[in-house]
Amino acid sequence: MKTAVRWGIGGVFAAAIIGYAVWLVVTPSPAYQFLVHLYLDKPFLEHTLEEWGILAPVLFIALQALQVIVAPIPGDITGILGGYLFGEWMGLFYSTIGLTLGSVAAFVLSRWLGTQYLQRLVSPAVWRKLGFIIEANGAALCFVIFLIPGLPKDLGCYFFGLSPMSFWAFAVISTVGRMPGTWLLSAQGAHTAAGDYVAVLVLTALAAAVALALHHYRTRLVEWFRGKRFRSAGRG
């Protein structure tokens, strides 16, 4: 019964978010134009968040969640903005909440709608590249994808939704895996707001160094996990 209740709540939550997002896109509503303006115009987004006052964190969390589910922009922009507006640790806190909500919503949506929905959502090339995730049941693979810069985290949420991984395992591992990168973005934004440009340069250099090192090995890691999956299937 408890499991059924959890899935029911998760399904309703995901359906509400996606339904609203689809309605915004398919109708020429002022709300949709407002969201597009928020994402494309950083000064406007900053000004809007300041105007919202105590409700600004709510708007920011919603934007972070939507950028995982539907928004066609990199999350790096909003991650830095979170630190700029709310400070290093509160920016990290709000970003983590939004990213987690968006990730689990995508996970539940994919699990609810099934394989055919995801195949229509992504290109055949992406399906061939990431389809092995569906057969995976490894916490390590999930953690690596969400930890390493440049790997497809947002799409990964949808693929993991079709995997044997449990909802709660995915929620915890994806959240923890995102946190180092989210903290780095938030710290960059906070130091920029404080005018501490030396710290910004140091953090940017650190991020670039880590990203380059991990970029060199990310393809090998993904191929290793893919090969491991096929070897396991062959033994079965």
C-alpha cells in the first residue's frame, strides 16, 4: 500500500508539471512568453527574482526543475545565478532542491509513460548511445553520469526511469552526484556578486581543469559500463 501511495503521489506530481509545461508550449500564452524571456534574458531574470522578494527562491527552484524537464538551456547559467543572488550555500541549497525535483519528475514521467515515449523524445543516435542504461541496475553508473561534467544528466533521468533502479535509489544518488558541480557553480556566482574576482578565476580554472580531465575519461567510462552490461547479458 505504501508503495502504491508513493507511486500515486509521484505520478500526479509529474503529470501536473508536464501537463502545465505542455500547455505553456502549445498555447501562445503570456506565461510561456514570460518563461522564455526569463531563460533568454539574464538581467530580466535577475530583476524578476529580486522583485519577487521572499518568493524568489520558489521561482528559482521552479526554474531549476523546469530546465531539467523541458527547458532548452544549460543548467550552468541558473546554477551560477543562484549563487549570485542567494549566496554560495543558499544558492547550492535552492539549486539542489530544484534539480532534484526536476530529476525525479523526469524519472517518474519516463517510468510512467514507458519506452515508446522515450524513443519518440530522443533521436535514434541518442537511443543507440544511451539505451544501455535501461538494462543497467548500477548505482555506480548513475553516480558517474551525474558527477562528471558533460555527460547527459537531464536525458539520463529519463533513461534511468526505464531501468530497474528504484525511485529512492535514483533520487539519492542523482542528488549527491550533482552536488559537487552545483556547489562549484554556486560558489562562482557568490564570489562574482561579492566582487572577489580572484576567487572566481581560481574556481573557473579548477572547474576547467577537472572538466578537461574527466572529459578525457568520460567516454571510456561510459563504454566500460556499456561493455560490462553486454558481458553480463552474454553470461546470462
